[in-house]
Amino acid sequence: MQLPRVRWLPALAAQIAASHHGEADAELIVYGATEPSASLFIGDQQVTLEADGTFRVQVPFRDGEQLYPIRAIAADREQERSIRMEFERRTPEAHVNSREEAQLAWF
């Protein structure tokens, strides 16, 4: 006696594959220190310093070029220090979806 072929297995596998999700991203952390009494700017945005003069900024690291011109201006406004940081991200290939976008699908 021959058993009938089971056809639900491929459908179940297709359902599992359709509900699979995958994501990846990156963040950029810019940090440093200056005199606690100085004013610090990244671009036109003033950055709040910690009591010891350190700072830390965490931002999304998106595709493309990101420029961070950093200026520290002394409290007496007589001295200024600066550094310009340039970062570039390229994601040549991405076949992803979020958990919310992943849905069970019956075939």
C-alpha cells in the first residue's frame, strides 16, 4: 500500500520563509572634550557639555556623506579650536524587512 503524498510541508515552509525578517543599521557616536566653560558646536547646533567638559552625541549613520564640523569656543571668546570630521556610508545591497513588515502568508 502506497501512502499519499503529504503536500502541507512545502506550504508550511513557504509560510515560515514569508514571515522571516531581517534588519541591520548603524549609528555614529561623536565624542570628545574641551574646557568645561567653553561653548561647543557641531555645525550650528550647540552641544551640552558634561561638568568635566566631555561630550557625546549619538546619531543615525545613514547612507551618504555626513559632515561634522566641530567648534569649541573659549568662555572669553578669544580662542577657538575646531575639527571637521567626514564620514561616508554605502549600503550597496539590502534585501531586508522589519518585524512589522514580515507577515505570515499562506500559499
